[in-house]
Amino acid sequence: MRTVDARPLSADDLALADAHWRAANYLAVGQIYLLDNPLLRQPLAAEHIKPRLLGHWGTTPGLNLVYTHCDRLIRERDLDMMYVIGPGHGGPAIVAQTWLEGSWTDTYPGTTLDERGMRRLFKQFSFPGGIPSHVAPEVPGSIHEGGELGYSLSHAFGAAFDNPDLIVTTVVGDGEAETGALATSWSGCRFVNPATDGAVLPVLHLNGYKIANPTVLARIPEDDLDMLLRGHGWDPVLVAGDDPEEVHQQLAGALDDCVARIRQIQDAARSGSPGGATPPGEVHWPMIVLRTPKGWTGPEEVDGVPVEDTWRAHQVPLATVRENDAHRRQLEAWLRSYRPEELFDEDGAPVASVRAWAPTGARRMGSNPHANGGLVSRPLDLPDPRDYAVKVPGPGAELHEGTRPTGAYLRDVIRANPHNIRLFGPDEVESNRLGATLEATGKAWMLEQYDTDQHLARDGRVMEVLSEHTCQGWLEGYTLTGRHGLFTSYEAFIHIVDSMFNQHAKWLKTTRQLDWRRPVPSLNYLLSSHVWRQDHNGFSHQDPGFIDHVVNKKAEVIRVYLPPDANTLLWTMDHCLQSQNLVNVIVAGKQPQPTWLDMEQAGLHARRGLGIWDWASNDAGDPQVVMACAGDVPTMETLAAVSILREELPDLRVRVVNVVDLMRLQPSSEHPHGLDEREFDAIFGTDVPIIFAYHGYPWLIHRLTYRHTSHEHLHVRGYKEEGTTTTPFDMVVRNDMDRFHLVIDVLDRVPGLARKAAVLRQRMQDRRTAHRAYVNEHGADLPEITEWTWPQA
């Protein structure tokens, strides 16, 4: 593996770098252990120690080392640099560094740069009423918590896209590097356009151990590691050792080399010189492999057992300091080994030379505006959704692919915002009928192109890679740094990012409680190829459960939309692209479906979130049954059932209610979009049966509505895990959500209908039987199903 021989630090600079590093390490140890006596003005006593020792020491000195050396680069070269910490458990490092540079005090003025502020800094860490032990949203300069490992590189690339002057230094832990999400994200450099994007500078930190085991990349032969990283498109530079003076010089030289190489790659691409003609994907971007001991500068042994450079240094090396006098003396010796009297003055403030090491103002990594993306965010210039409407001569009179008009709308959104929005997806943009976007942009591709390729472009705004983890991470990094985006995916496979969604939703929930965090654009999902029209792919592709997963999160950050047709989807998308600090989930089919509402009606319906479709109802304000629906296929089946009821039982008073915004079903006390009791009762009634056809698992509707008075009259049909490769209508039959079964539900639940309409009930059962026989013989749905339309007046 390549090394750099340069030793760029003068004797003075070397001493200053080491002092800054020692100061940060001292502050990190203090956060883990100390409740009081922050400057050791008294001998360390049990009452000075926290009652619960929480935190992770092992990765922290390496994180501090990289941060310290990035500070020099920023100062000397006036760099715009962010810092993403993959081993997020190393929270003490970035908290210490941001306090030293003043960003922490600027954000939290009560934590002053003196002994009182240091005491407060130490106490708050992993303490009730304080801050978490990870690099959480509370930490200035952060966009990545890292409590769950694997997403640092993809977040970093998301931040770098369309930020041409930004360098995102990203520390990848060697434990983190074993995760699937991180393993797929190495190839992100193949999607970076050096002419228009910033750069990601990974530092793969090989300290050798996870919580209880060695790490794979730290133990494989160095040549294998070099080839692995080169194969992904990187040019790794090795920095290794356990002598601080030597490692300081190596790391300084390696960082100088890497930044110079980044600028060389970018300048060539931006200047039009011959070097810029080299396909950017064939360029090997620089990175650093940093090999230092785990828990470096901490206790070498505890009770005669090796700690430094072993897995035992991972968390708290001295765990019984309050009770064990020998351990407490060892902790005091450890803290004094950093020589705090040289680093902090009599008032407890960092001495001038330590403060001067850091950059100033917005160049401090804790104050970089990109890390508080709302500061730099710009709203999108959005076209009028009405310009993309499909014509509706009558409700359901024509079929349209729901997502195709939205593709045309997104095409023009991209044209109007060429540097501020990207579309992410795992090879499914065209499959989900959003191909019109490719009229405005290509798919980002930096590698070789063949004559048979289509729509590939170095400056493409469509980001496709067959890793949902990477798409999600890119989009999170992109929105957290103030830009806009949309993730389109097959509904069943969005589950792959369940845990990543969890983390992002938690991040947004926390940032809403931090007044210094400015709102960022929402993270938007468009889930198509959904459960009811995956009849050709079968059971493996049939799962609507992501909605259930999303609804578990706090009401203030999640929204779920089920537009019933193409025009309503247009209004929904327009709304979501304007929103902030939310996760919006839109589920809409791509197959031809009836379009029920003209554009004016669709706009009103989308803004209401739900509503009575009076054109489909005949209840005269006094329904005997409410037929509710949410989702495009459930809407069609509901209206087909209503058409049967109106023909067969014309005196039956039926009200049709369609739900777009699923959160409207909750009480207003539970969700900001929820209905109060009077509104809910006015729409759904209080004493009539409600037959609800729902896109997903039925119990979610019960969960959302159980506080409402009329819940006892609610009967929900939806997906109940009955799927296979079959016809579209057979899917709803198998799950008892078909029109015939919905009619039966009405007959069974409206008082007095069971005997009166016994013959109709029998005919509905017969139609289900006839359907099954027809499908098994012909492999297609009955003509009465495929040719059905809503009766026009």
C-alpha cells in the first residue's frame, strides 16, 4: 500500500498538533468519567466520578487525531470541510473538538469555555437530561449519528453531491466496515462527478477490534486490502504506528497528499484540460488507511490484563473507578498523562495556542453550514401540477398509469432545479413509469459507456444503484445538507431500509426539539409496483408492511399518502416536495387504473386528506353504510361494489369515503393531521357499519381509529398475507377484498339486509366461485372484471 514520505510539520507545528490532540483526548476521558473536579485541582475522589460510566473510549483517540489534522488543513488551505464519524459511539471526540474550537459554546452558550463550562460538558455526556453518547443531532457539525453502523460513507456522498467546493472527511470504523451497507457504499466514488460535485475523503480506521472480537479488514493481508479498495476506485495511503510524533507526521503528509490529489482531479475535470477527458470513474480517488492502537494513550493494562490495543479498550477501560481505589488512581494518572496544566489556563479555558490551532467562523467543522442544512437550503421552483393533469370525462371513464404523469411533472422539476434535486432508486425509475425524467437528465454514470447503453450521463440527476441501503444513505445525506430528493422503489423491497428509516426519523424527531437546527427538506418515498399489482412476480414481491413500520414513529415526523388516481398523486407529490422535516411515504400504482377525479377535484381532495365522494354516494346525508377506501386498488374494488349495491339495492343509502392521507384517521390529539371527534363522526357516522377496503394490513386501520366512537362499527379488509403469481383480481379475491366480498360484508352488517338480500349474497359467492374456475382455465380475469367501469350518469 502506498505511503507518503513527506514530513510537513515543523517542530512548532508538531508540538501544537500534539497539544491539541492531547486536549481533545483529555476532554473525551473527562466526559466518560467525571462529574466534578474537571481540572483535577484536587485528588480524584469517588464523589467526582459519575455513578454510571457510559461511553466508548477505544475509537475516540483516532477520531480526535483525524479531526486535529483536518483543522490544520482547513486553516492553511481555507477548505470547506465536513466531518462524518462512522464509529458514532466515539461521541466524546467530536463533542470535545467542537468545545475546543468554540462551536459548542456558540450553539450552547451555557457551556462556556472555562472550568464551569468544562464541568457542564463532562456532566452532560451520557447523563440524564444531557446528551447521548453518540454523535447525535445535539452535536453541532454532525449529520450522522452512527449509533447504528454502516451509513457513514453513503451519507458523506449524499453531502458531497452538488457541493463542488466541499470535502467530506469520513472516518470509517473497521467494525463498521463489516456491515453490508458500508460494503456497498465504497463504490460511491464511481458516481461522483469531479466537475460538479465535492469530494469524499474516507479514513478507514483500523484499530483492530470490535466490542469483543478482531475486525476482518484489520487482519487480512495488506496487499489484499489494497486491492480491495483499489477495485472500488480508491487510491489508499497508509498511515500506521503507535508513536505519536511519527503518526502525526505521517498523517499530516498523507492528508496533504490526498487534498492535493482531490484538487488535481477536480481541476482537470473543471478546466477542460486533456486530463479532464479521462472518464471520472477511471480515476482513483485518494483515501487514507489509518492503523493505530485501539484505546491509544489509555491504560495499557488493568489488573494485569492487557487493555490498550485490545478489544477491552472498546468501551470503558476502567469500569469500577468509584469503588476501586486502585482503578481511581489509575484513572487520575491517565488523565494527568495528557498534562492538562499545559492545555488549559487558570480559568479552565483552552490556552491560546490550542484555540489557535482550530479554524475560525464557519470554517470550523462544528459550524459548517452544510451540517445544519436548513441554513443553506433553497425551496424548489415547482411547476403547476395542473399542467400535467389527465383528462377525466367522467369518474373512472378512462384508465391511466398513475405514476406516468408524475414522471412528466418530476422531469420539469429537475429542469427548473438543475442543482437542487435528485431522484434515487435501485434500477427502478423507468420500471415505475418515471422515465420522463430521463428527458431532462441522465442516469449518473462515471464508468465506461457502451454503444448499447441508454440515458447514461456524467452529470445525471437520476441516481440508480442496486442497493437500497446506498440509495437511502445518499438521499439522507443530500437532504440533511439542504437539498431535495425522492426515493422510488418497489413497495416490498423498501423494507431493506427499515432500520435506516428508523434512524432518520429519530434524527428528525430530535432536531425538532433543537431550535438551532434549521428545517431541512423532507425525505420522500414513492412506492410503486405495489402489493396488489405484483401478480406477475408473486408472493416474494407482495408486502405492504412498510406503512405499518413508518407509523410506529412520532406523529410529528411521518406522513403516509395513498392517492387513488393519477391526478391526486400529482397534487400529493407537489405537496411533499414543498414540505420540511418530514418523512413522506406515497404509495401509488404504475399499472393502468381508473382516474376518478378531475384536477380541480383532485386538488381539493388531496388538501382535505379524505372526503366523501358525493358523486358515488346516495345517502342523502343519512347513510345506512359507509364504504371507505384507501389506495388505488381498494378504491376501485369499493366503487365496483357500490355499483353492484346501487343496481341491486337502489334504496340502500351508501356513503363513499376515500382516504388519501392515512394520518387523517387518527384523532387530532394523536397526530397533527388527525380529525377531531366531531369531524370524524360527521363523515363516518356513529352508529352505521363502516366497510373499509385498505391497501395494507387491516389491523393498522383499527390501530389508527380505535379511539374514535365509531370504531366498534368498523370492519376492515386488506392484505392478509395471501399471495402468489396470479391475476390482478385473483389477488384481491384471495385476500377477501374483492368487490363481491365487500358486497357480502355490507349485506352481513347492515341491519335487516341479511334475509332480504339472501339471493344477492348467494350470487356474490357464486361470482367468486366462477372467477376461480375462469382464472384456473384461462389464466386471465373474467371479462366482467377487466371491462368494468363506473356507471356514467
